[in-house]
Amino acid sequence: QEARIREQEKLAVVGQMAAGMAHEIRNPLASVRGFAQLMSEKIGQINSTFKEYMEIMIQEIDQADSFINNFLQLARPKPPAMQQCSLNELITSFARIFESQAFLRGVKLKTDLQEDLPPIIIDRDQIKQVLLNLCQNALQAMDLRGTIILATSHHKEEKEICLSVIDDGPGISPENLDKLGTPFFTTKDKGTGLGLSISYTIVDRHRGRIEVDSKLGEGTRFSIYLPVDQQF
Ligand code: ADP
């Protein structure tokens, strides 16, 4: 019993330290990102190679930021801050930012949004993080070509909204499909194997679920089902 309490205290300290470190790293990163964005806009008008370099810098900063976010979620999960929002709007604003990342890797980003979706009660930042994780995975899986589609649909009977990230990349083998969501499972050289496990946890806390359909050589679809009319 005592050992367990000590273990919990240790975890709390680690979480606290992680949060402090993340704060100290993310603030300067955000500032560098802002200036890189400004430079890319100004310099891009003069020199397209420089613009591309700046955009790669922005992409790398986003990668670091998303790692820190994922790690923080694991070390110190925050209770979701629920608010009513429009999923389509969230996707549209996300797509605007992600589009240039995709474009740089030769991948098209499309949206296929069902109109008149009912509003939904979610933690915007957390669902955006799930979206980013899924899109980054899709982008990294694809070999400098192809299309990612972000789609929404309303399933009235089940009182659910579905948000899908669909790619026409290489797909996932049945053997690896079983391992998705296991912390630290990765097939990438520089992967952390945290993205999906955090995403599953976040969607779980929203009382939703993630389903995966994938076929080798054809592509992968991650579908997030979120409840409508949920009382928290
Ligand atoms: P990481 O991206 O660090 O590897 P994730 O948990 O996000 O960690 O993903 C785990 C693994 O799932 C990846 O290494 C990859 O093998 C596989 N994967 C996830 N999404 C896709 C996708 N859209 N297409 C192909 N493989 C995928």
C-alpha cells in the first residue's frame, strides 16, 4: 500500500516536471514558429526556395510541439474542458493549417463535410490533437503523393457524429492492426508510438470510439465516432 502511494507521488512529480518543461520549451517554439511564418510570407514573394525552407522549419516545429503535447497528455492527463462546438468548423480551420504541410510532401488534402451537423460537446484542443496525430500518420505513411480526405457524417439513429481521416497510402498489415494504440508501438525509425495511444485515450474520455479499416496497397481509414447530446 505504502509503496503504491510512493509510486503515485513519484508519478505526480514527474507529471509536474514534464508540465513545467513543456511550458518552457513550447513558448519559445511558438515564438520561433510565428517569426518563421512571417518570414516565409515576406521572403516567399522574393525567393521560393527560401519559402520552402521556412515551411520545412515550421513543419519541424509543429512536429516537436505535437510530441510535447502527446508526452504531456501521457505524463499528466488533463480533464477535458468541454464546450459546444461545430466539428465542421474545427476541421475547416485545421485543414487550412495542415494543407501547406501536406502540399510540401506532395499530398492533397480534401474535405468532405456533411452539412447541418448538430453541434457537439468536446474539448476542442484535444480533438484537434487527435486530428493532427491521424493526419500526420497518414502523411508520413504516404510516399510523396496521394490524397488525404477529412470527412464528417451524422448517424442520427446512433446519435453519433463520425469524423474520418482517409488516406490512399500503403495500408496497415493485419498483424500491425492488432497492435495499434499500444503505447510505444511504432514501425518508424524516429517514431515514438505515442500518437495513437494518446488519441485512443482522448476519444475514450469523450465516450467515443475509434475504428480502423485498412487494406494493404489501398489505404487506411480512421473513423472517430463521438456521441451527440452527451451530458458530462
Ligand atoms: P508513431 O507515429 O510515432 O509511429 P503512432 O501511435 O501514431 O506512433 O502510430 C503507430 C503506428 O501505426 C505507426 O508507426 C504506423 O506503422 C501505423 N500507422 C498509423 N497510421 C497509419 C496510416 N494512416 N497508414 C499506415 N500506417 C499507419
